[in-house]
Amino acid sequence: MDINQPRIRSLMRQASRVEEAGKRAAAEQLYRQILDEAPETEAAWLGLARMAANPAAQAEAYERALALNPENKEAKVGLADLRGDPVPGAWRKEVEAARLPEPEPMPVVKKEVVAATATAVTAPAADDHTETYEFTCYRHPDRGTSLRCYNCHNPICASCTNKTSVGYLCPDCKRDLEDKFFNASATDYIIAALVSLPLSLIAGYLVWRLGGGFFFIFIMIFIGGAVGGLIGRLTKKAIGGRRGRYLPHLVLVMMVMGVVIPGLPILLSAMAGSGGALFAFITPAVYLFVAGGSAFYWMK
Ligand SMILES: [Zn+2]
Ligand SMILES: [Zn+2]
């Protein structure tokens, strides 16, 4: 890709806006992204040199710009300044004149100022045909958008939106709301494990005792849900009905252990190749599938 690509030009405009807004780290990251895609972009090396956090990186970026264009005054002046070498005054003037901001009425991304709703607002930039969006996604600086999170008003691109009944929600706000919804403590996780493991072991032991007859496979489809539901509900009750993001998964793991641990002798002999035991795995597998799904549902 080269500088003439619309994408690179758009990223360059974005980078210089971020730079003008004084967000050095974000600007540096954008320039690096441009250079990853288009390493021949002289202006991006200069931008990186201005924004890079340490002098060594700045010097290297100026050198890359000079390699592309040995006459580049800004790079010469910048490098001389870094090294403490004298610079002809005319050069400095030339550089400063070139760096005067162009009369470009581009909207600067301001998260806080506009208190807009999540409804789409499309405002094409007058002087720009490649960018027809008012904002850029706060998580993807290279993506234009006209959507905003209804909660924090940050601009978000289409792939960052979570549609809710009241509007679009950004991933951070979604996570915050979920954190309020998930109110289980670390202790609840321990209690859930301590309650669901013994229950799962008892159920698992009984399942192995049943064996692999077709009849038991058949009834497992019916009673598996009830057994799983019982494990789920008792565990949920033990933690006061609180919810945890990973509590259903935890109970599921306990249920798998409840089957694997009592079945270890059979599993080991099957692995040792004594054969014929394959049939014995069907009932426990059906049980785990049905009961696990039910317990998972109840733990949600
Ligand atoms: Zn938000
Ligand atoms: Zn995004």
C-alpha cells in the first residue's frame, strides 16, 4: 500500500488530528499503524518522530524519513536538535512555515462535548469525499461512524455496538452493566464448587452403576434433565441466588468431574486397550449432555 491509497490518506488525516489534539500516545500508535501498512510514507515517519516517546525512537524515525528523502528539512532539523548540532536558521523557518496548520475545518473527535442520543447522525465532511462520518470509533480510530453509545456518548463503530431496547451500548458500558448484574462474590464460587461437586459425584457414580443398556440410555434422556436441574437449583440456593458470569461453567466442570472421577477405572482400562468398554460410555455421555445443559440453565 502507498500514501495514495484512500485508507492511508484517511489514517494520516486521523493521525494529524489526534496529534493536534495533543494525544501523543494515540498519535504515535496511529503513525505506527500507517507505517506497518505503508512503510514508504515519509510524512508518517515525521509524525512518528514528533510523537515517539523516547529520543532513540525519534532519531530512528527521522533517519527513516531521510532515507526516503535526503532533502527533508524537518528530519534534518529534528535530528540535529536531538543530537544538539547547530541548525541553519533558514531551515528552521522553512520547517515552521511548512508545519502551519492547513485551513482544514475537520471535526475533532470530542467524546464529552456532544450529548447526543444513539440515533444516527450523518454529517459529511464538506471537503472530504472518502470520509462521510462525523466521528471515529473510540476503540477503532481508523473506523468512521455516526453512532454513539447511549450511556457514555462515545462514538462506536457498527461492530462495537450492542443493540438494546433503548439504543446502542458500547462494549465497556455493556461490561459495566453486566458487572452490576453479576453479583456473586469469590466466596460464592467456592461454595458453588463445594456444593455441586459432591452432588455431581453421587450422580456420576449412580450413572456408571446403571451401565450401558439401551433402557438406561433411554431413561437418561428423561431423568438427566431433572438431575441436572436439581444440582443447579441446590447450588444456586446455597449461594443465595446470586449470579456469576462463570458460575454456570464452574458447575459444568464439577459435573464433568463427577462423571470422570468415579469412571476412572473404566476409562483407564479402556485406554489400556482391554476394549469392549465403549458401550459403557454412552450412558454417562448422554447424562452429561442432558444434565449438564439443565444445570447450566439453572445457574444462569
Ligand atoms: Zn458506553
Ligand atoms: Zn469499533
